[in-house]
Amino acid sequence: MDPETLETFLTNPTTMVRGTRMTQRFSNADERRAIIAFLGSH
Ligand code: HEM
């Protein structure tokens, strides 16, 4: 998955995937970057 898509999803999962049970939002951009970097390195 490309970083932009992940960024959108993590900011507010329910906006991108209607009906998802993942309601955890990441409003902190640094936090989103850290998660995306982690996923990119695994
Ligand atoms: C530290 C980061 C994350 C946290 C704290 C988190 C938290 C959660 C929680 C609490 C759920 C709901 C589980 C349930 O009710 O059974 C969930 C589901 C899910 N998460 Fe995350 N999540 C994180 C990162 C991610 C990432 C990076 C992705 C995608 C690349 C992702 C994709 C999903 C998906 C697909 C589901 C299942 C949704 C569904 O069943 O409708 N999550 N997450």
C-alpha cells in the first residue's frame, strides 16, 4: 500500500473504509509518519 493511502487511512480510518471496526484515528502527523516508516521497513 502506498504511503499516501496509509496516511489517509490512519488519519481517520472510517472516512476511507466505511463500516470498518478500526476506529483508532491518528491525528498526530509525527505518529502517522512513524507507523508508515515502520511498515515500510518490514
Ligand atoms: C498502532 C497502530 C494501530 C492501532 C492502535 C490499531 C487499532 C485497531 C483496532 C482497535 C482495531 C479493531 C479491532 C477489533 O475490533 O477487532 C483495528 C482493526 C483493524 N485495523 Fe488497525 N490499528 C493500527 C494500525 C493499523 C494499520 C497501519 C492498518 C493498515 C495498514 C490497520 C488496519 C486495520 C484493519 C484492516 C482492521 C480490521 C477492520 C475491520 O475488521 O473492520 N490498522 N485496528
